[in-house]
Amino acid sequence: MKKRLRIAPGPLPLVLSLLSGCALGPDYVAPTAPETAGYTPEKLGATAASDRPESKSQNFVDDLDIPGQWWTTFRSRQLNDLIETAMRQNPDLQAAQAGLRNARELSVAQRGLFYPQASAGYNTTAGKVGEDVASPLASNQVFYSLNTASVTVAYTPDVWGLNQRQVESVEAQAEMQRYQLEAAYLTLTSNLVLAAVQEASLRGQIAATKRIIAIEKELLDLLRRQKDLGQISNADVLAQEAALAQAEETLPPLDKQLAVQRDLLTALAGQLPQNQIGQKFDFASFHLPRELPLSLPSKLVEHRPDVKAAESNLHSTSAAIGVAVANRLPVLNLSAEFGSSPANWSRFFEPQTLFYTLIGSAAQSVFDGGTLLHKQRAAEAAYQQAEAQYRSTVITAFQNVADCLRALQADARTLKAAIYAETAAQKSLDLTSQQLHLGQVNYLALLNAQQTYLQAAITRVQAQANRYADTAALFQALGGGWWNRLDVAAKADANDDLLGIR
């Protein structure tokens, strides 16, 4: 048991602080970071690359710090503007800010119990006694009035550290709310980046589909001319019309997905669908970061908001054990009342109207059916639960980083292969179209070339989008750089810096 003397702030008598005794229950010790050298069994090198701009290599830089505005690494002015708008208007972020203010005020309120509690009271009484009843006043007056003014001071010494542990618990809860706010901030920015990347992907797929539709329309015109010349049968023309219709059929679902994606971005920006955002995203508006941060494993537990929130919850449950233990011990109460009760105001300060009362009491539960004991055991079980949840959160954090690293390696190889496949498919389609025009191949070869090119074009767009999305996911998995953030001006009280807290 660790002895602690709390010297109460302000001009309070020293004796009040000496009445504070020991804080019962375990003293919290922060968990240590996992002893591991990396996130994967082998060291990962740079990702695969090709000579195409969208398939350049990405390098993992050990212990490279993350900027507070991590999304600026994509060098998209439109994205920066959209996130700036969302920071001001997103209601989920505003709710998290209000939650932090609430937790902080409760923490300050709990600290108030270290001080004596004083209250003032005043009451006045007027009345008339019956003529046959003896008057309570010395002058035997029938009518009387009585004015009573008093000040009451009550103090509960924190002998067993009950309030100290309660303060520790609520402060840990406020800290947890702070990290939940950081998590909300990171989730919002990540969702905006991912939604913007998805919009760019859909626009790329729509563009690829429109290209193949234009090609098939040209081929249909060619086949109709050849049919008119008697070079091919009507069956070939009908087959091309069917192929064109199938390609056109894939366009409306993509348009629908794009419209829904625009609604999502608008909602994330804190606006109604009618007031749709003005920013539009395609791959030309993004630049893939070439150098990717890779925090040291020992720092990951300090950088992940969810891990820090789980640690704060662990701290709160540790303090709750001390609260449960202290509740089983005697409670001491001191109170004093001083006042005056004259019959009229002119006698308010006369000695015979003054009164005072001093009361000291102690209360101890003698029998409660095991309630307090089992509450203590419940607090201990809650701590064990929080400790297991913390370890699970840490494991998940390391898993997230490892998954992102694996994904980025695979994404680079996939995109490189998809670019080669698209290039080859386009060359094959061009060659087959020329051969068909010269009558060197039949129409079946053209249909196969068209389908191959369409699928290759869509696959390349999706592979490119996956690379951007997994890059953003790595920044999110590493914590998003909130510890470097100086960019958010939150509406706050003079003593409350909210998002800018360090």
C-alpha cells in the first residue's frame, strides 16, 4: 500500500490534508510494449515497379514520422479542401468533441470533493400564539417573528483514498474519451480518402467501359458495311449488336455506384445530399506517396488511438478496484454549523442569538449480505477483462500494419501485371480489328479480343485503386500522425483545447 499525502490547493488548513491517508487498491503501472523487432517474419523491401507513372515503386522507411495532415502526402488540393470542410461540419466529430468536454467536466467535478463543502441558509418565521397559550417570547408578545441565518461546513476526509481513486478513475475515462476523439478524427479522414479513391476508381471504370463501347460501335458500323457488301452474314452483325448491348448494360450500375459514392462523400463532409460537394476525384488528381512510414513496433502502442483508449480503460478499471476496497472501510464525516437566530435584525450579532454545532461521525457497514465484497470482486474481474481487451487491441494493431504491408507488396505486383495485361489486350484488339477489316480472321476472334480488353481495363483500374486505398490504410494503421497535428482549430473553452491537446 502506497502512502500519499494530498495537499489541498488553496488556503485550506494543513490539518485537512493530513486527514487524507493511503490510496487503497493497486497502483497502476502502464503495460510495456511487445518485444518484437518487426511486423513480418522477413524484412520487406521496396514494392515492385514498372516504367508506367502509376506503377512506381514505394519504399518503406523505418521510423519515418507521420505528418499530422497525413492525407497531404497524396498531393491532392481537392482532397485537402474536402477534409478541411469535413473537420468543421462532420457531426460525428462534433459529438466526439462534446463527449470529451463532458468527460473533462466530470473529472473536475470529482476533484471538488477534496474540498470542504460549505452552504449558507436563511429562513424567517412569523406567527401568532393563542391568547390562552403562553408565548415563547420573553416579552409574552402574541405576535412574533424569528430570523435564522447559518453557514454549514461539511467535510469527508479521504482517509482511505476513496475520492483519490475515484478521481483517478474518471480522469482515466476522460483520457479514454480523448483517444476516442482521436480515433474519430482518424476514422473520418481515412474514410474520406478511401471514398475519394473509390470515386476515382469508379470514374476510371466508367471511362474504360465507354472506350470499349466506342470501339464496339465502330466495329458494328464496319460489320454493317461488310454485310451490305456481302462479305459477312447477318449473324455476325447480330452478334456484334449483342456484344455492344452487353457493354452498354454495364454502364448504368457503375453510374449508380458513382452517385452513391458522391452521396457518401457529401455525408462525410457533414452536408445533406442536396448540397453535394463540388470536388470530383479521378486518378489524375492523386499522386502515390513514394516513401511510406514504418513506425518502430515499440512506438505503435503509443501511436494507435484505439490502443491508447484501451490502456486508459485499463487504468480506469485499476482505480475502480481501490474505490471498491475503500467502500468497505469506515466513512468519517465532519460538519460544523454556525449562525444566528434573532427575533429581529437589530439583535442579529448579539451573543445570546448566536449558536454553533460541531458534529463528527463514523459509519461502517456491519452486514450487507456480501454486497461490498462482491462489488470488489466484480471490479477485479473488470480489470482482468480490460487487461485482456488491451492485449487483444495491441495484437489487432500489429495485425493491421502487417496486413497493410502485405497488401502493398501484392498491390504493386498486381498493378504491374494488370498494366502489362491491359497493354497486351489493347494491342491484340487493335490487331484483330485490322485483320477483321482485311477479312483475315472471323468475327469470333474479335469478340474474344473485345472481352479480354474490357476485363483487362477494369482490372487495371481496380488494381490502381487498391494501391491507393492500401496506402491510406497503412497511414491509418500506424496511427495517422495525431501526435503531430496542429491543423485543427476546434471550438473550445479557454481551458479546453480539444483536438489540439498534447
